[in-house]
Amino acid sequence: MEVTRAALRLPLGKSVRLTCSVFCLFILFSCSSIEDKTHRDKYQTSLQIESFARHEDLFGKRVIYPTENEIFALTAIQSSRFFEFMESNSSAKPNDRLASYLLENGSKLRYAAETNIASTVLETLEGNCLSLAILTSAFARLAGVKITYELVDANPTFEFDDDIVFKGVHVRAVLWDTNYSKIKSRNSYKISMSKRYVKIDFFPTGNERLLNAISEENFIARFYLNHAAEAIEVKNYPEAYWLTRAALEKDPGNFDALNHLAVLYTRVNQLASAQEVYLYLVSMKPHDITILKNYSVLLKRQGDEDTLALINAKIAELDDPNPYKWLISGKRFVAQKDFTNALKSYKKALAKAPYLHEAQLGLAQTYLGLGNIKSAKEALKTAVHMSDRDSTRLIYKSKLISLIEGERHRP
């Protein structure tokens, strides 16, 4: 299973970076007809999601989780200190003052994997990327500063745990200052407007690549999805379900949330409901490798070999920067005895991460399945050399010795 959460990054230290620039106006505006269509689409999507998010009886009483106000709320003392700082430098723009406050306090913050609410971040002085963006949002709400959000792919961080891959997507906040000025002409006024922003990036690498801007609803939903992902990890499916529901209620149609929901239905043996969600997801995102791979798990359980073969072939042709996703794909293909697609997956994993000795082991197993003993031995030898742990090297060496001995005794 594959889920996305934000974010797993390096310790904060003093690496806060503030980027100032001027943004082109035409990117920010949309006409009213587009907005009306968006509202209609959201309404229709909400009805669709409502039909998916059933089975409350399977997951028990609704879990108590922080509301939106509780996520961004600060204590009276925390708010007072912030306002005192903001008022001490009133000549600067509000977004610049807010950024300066973050910069001044940034070196005190420590990285932690947990996703925390704003007040907890300030109290404990720790949190992950999303937690720090939440803290920035809390300050922005107090100061009345416009804030938007961006998803950034820098040096992706991957966690590999059993059949779950977590990719840390980096969220950064953008603080805006909008100036309006009226210029009087003979018979009318002209309105001049400029937008200046400050980007708050707590984990700059120099290799940031903007994926896309996300809405406030999507940003808030990620808080719930991070906690849902943690609940899935420990098989606390009731909590994962209600947190996923919270994300969908905040951001109907959120594909990550629907992926969580389909995985949960598969885990609790509601296969027909999982199938319904996956069919919707595949129709909306036909080239999303995470969705396709999770769907393949369901198809395997259902015994739908024909559809599984089609999905596997599609997966093998797609590209994905996450080497561990290809590693898992290879394992799944080997388990399904689909050695042709397994070979493609392991080669893609190695193309993304040539240091993966686990992929070399997978290649060895795949070549054995294809009857290519010579290539299997070469892959195992490479795995032995690439491994940096003595215990792992011993395992690989024993497999290699067994393979050589077996070949010697072959009639």
C-alpha cells in the first residue's frame, strides 16, 4: 500500500529561507463563471464522496479530532508575544514582519516526525514540515496576512515499512502583501495593484521543484491524512477511517483521502466498496501509479487475473521517481509470478537508485523465475558488494552459495 503524507524532512536548525518576489497578476485571477463551475463540481463531488464514505458501523464511534479552529489556535501568551513583536516594527509590511518573527524563532525549533497543531509546535518547539506551515498559518490568521500554500518536490524522502511506502511531500507557505492605490484621471480612477510575496521554506535544499499550489481546504485535509496514515501504519483502522472522513469533509474529492479510504476498505474486507472507489479514482487519475498499484492489490485478492494483467502492464510502462515504489512493484509481480514485469520494475528501481541492494536481490529472484541462472548469480554478487551491513551480506552470500551448489548438483 502506498500513501502520501507531508512531510519528512531534515532538522530545522537555522535553515529557514525567505524568498521575496513579485508575482504576475494574471495567474491569480479567474472569472466568475469558472468559480461557479468549481462550486458546482465540488457539490457534485461531495455527493459522490458521500456515497463512498459509508460503513460507519464497521469503524465504531466517530473519533474526536481537532477542529480547524483548534488546529490553528494559539494560547493567549503565545498570541500576546506575537502581537508585541508585530507592533514593535510597524513600519515594515505585515508579511515581512511575520516572516521576521519566524526567522527569529526558527533556530529554536527542532524537527520531529509528528504533525502537531500550532500551539503544540510553539509549546514543544518541534514538529514536521506540515506542522511548521500550520504554525505560519496561525500567525497569518492573527495578523490578517493572506497566505497560500505550495507543494514542493525537493530531494524526496521515502520511508519503507512492510507493504507501505511513505513519500514526504514538502509543503511551504507563501505570505502575501497586496497594495491597492487609486490614480485619479480626468473622469475616473485607475486602480493599480501589485502583489509581493514572501515564501517561507523551513527546509531549503536548492533543488526545490514546485509541484502545484494547493487550496486551504487541501492543506487542512493533509493534517488529518497525516494522522490517518500513522493510524494505518499501526492497523488502527477505526481511527484511520474517521480521520480520512474528516479530510474528505474538509476537501471533498481529495484523491489522497480516497486512496486511504479504498485501502481501508480492502483491509477490512469490504472489497466491493474498495472496488467502487478505485474505479472512480482510476477514471479520474488513470496514470497515477499509487492508485494503480493499490488497485492491483485488490484485484489480486479478488482473483481478477485479466484486469490485474492489464493494470500491471500499465504500471510497468509508467514512470515514478520513488525507487521504493518500483521495489514494491517488483515484489508484487514476483509473488504473482509475473517475472517479465518484475524485471522491468527492478530495473526501474535501480535506474532511480543504483545503490539499492534490495533491488539486486529482487533481480536475482526474477532471473531465477525466468530460468536465467547466470544472471541470477551476477545480481546476487552485486547485492553482496552493495550491502553495507554484515548481517545482510551474510544472507546474500548464503543465497549465492545455495544457488551455486544447486547448479553443481543439477543433473
